Amino acid sequence: MMTLALLAGALIGLGLFTLSRALFPARPGLAARLSATDGLRRESAVSVSVITREEVSPFKQRLGESLGRFYAARGWEMRSQRADLALLGRSWDGFLATKCLLAAAGLLAAPLVAGWISLMGWGVNLVVPVWTALLVALVFFLLPDLQLKRDAAARRRDFRHAVGAFLDLVSMNLAGGRGVPEALMMASSVGEGWAMARVRDALASARIVGITPWQALGQLGEEVDLDELRDLSSALGLVAEDGAKVRQSLAARAETMRRRELAEIEGQAGERSQSMLVAQLLLCAGFLIFLSFPAAMKMLGS
């Protein structure tokens, strides 16, 4: 009986460890990042996109497609999740398959824990594991959404910063006498980050599709749910014929974005300062309790 309990505990621990590694994969080291950066620089002569696409296994692809048809049949568009996935370069089918597999793992986790507890000789009510399994499955089903929102928020913040720099570059190119399409393309070719690559790809596809560059920027803003690109597309569509108005509009928008970003950074710094102050107060309170505990015990004992 003890051997079975140890084996069950080892299997549960291994499953939890594998699940934690799948949810929170290890970050690449400094050497791996430097080698990847060097590889991108060596391939800069060839037009290589810096957007990494998620590789989905055939099983997850089939499962995700089935779930996608299920969502589509009921009219569940999930525009916010789709925009976040497009921003991160991840697959919608893979995301749905991950949610389903995690929910299945959560549904099986509670019976395994209940079986392990019963092997240990403790009394367990069978009704409790059923509700626990459903609750754990629901939590596991929602975990990818929380992680997606967190990662997409960080990516979208970086994208806004890149758009602000892009507006300054476009304004400088317009001041040099270039037209709006040429200024947009030249400004996008300067940066090497993933955000500039997305803008550059959108402008390049505009020539193939036969739409204006600002319409392509608007479509990119709709795809990744970025208000700054949608506003930029509308502004360029209104004043594209007047170079002076375009330069003034872009300069004003870039200044507004920088001020907004500075305000957000100051707000985050203030929140972190408050959290550090709370941590220091808790530390001082614990130290005072540690000092006064022997005297209080001595008084109570006497």
C-alpha cells in the first residue's frame, strides 16, 4: 500500500512538473539570445521577417480546427483574443487546442489527487473531487487567456513605442521632400525590430494588393487592435495631399504618444514605489513582533 502511494505521488508530481514547464517555459540564456541576434544580422541582406510563428503539431491543428468550427457555428468571434494572437504571431487553432488540453488535464488532476489520498488511507467524499475537478478544469481553461492578455499587453506597449519613433522618421522624410508613400516606406526600412517589420510587411503588401499605404496601416491596426495605427491611417487619408499638414499632424501625434508613454512610465514607477513602501512596512512590523514576542510570552507566563 505504501509503495502504491509513493508511485501515485511520484506520478502526480511528475505531471505537475511537466504542466508547469509547459505553462512557463524556460527563457533562453544570454548566449542563445546573442547568437540569435548575430544570426539575424547575418541574414539582414535577405528580407527575413522577425515575426516568429507558432509551430502547431498535427494533432493540435486538427483539434483546434474542430474547436474553431464549433466557435464559428455559434457566432463566437473572440475578436480580442484573435487580435492578441495576431500581435504575438500565434495560431488561433493552436490556442484553442491548448485551452482544451489544459482543461482536460485539470479535469483528470482532481481524480488522481483523490485516488492518491485514498491510497494514503484518508477518508474522501466522492462528491468533493467531482466539483473540484470541474473547478480546476475551468481554471486551467482560462489560464491561456490570462497569459495571452499579459503577453499581448507588453507587446502592444512596445508596438506603441515603435509607432512613435516611426512617426518621427516619417515626418523627417517628409521634410526632406519625399512624398507620403515614399516617406512611409523609407521610415519603415530604418528600424530592425519586430514592430517595424510588421509595418514594413504591411506597406509592402499594399503595393501587391493595390491599396494605399495608409489603408494598409489601418488594416494592420485592426488586425493587432492598435488605436494609434488606426488613427494614423485616418489622419493620412485626410491630409495625404498636403505635405505641410501631414508633417504637423505626425509631429503632434508623436509628441502626444511620447507624453502618454512618459505618463504611463511615471504611473508604473509610482505603483512600484508604493508596493516597496508596503513591503518595508510589513518587514518593520515583522521585526517589531520578533522583538516583542519573548517579552510578551514572559509576561503572559508570569
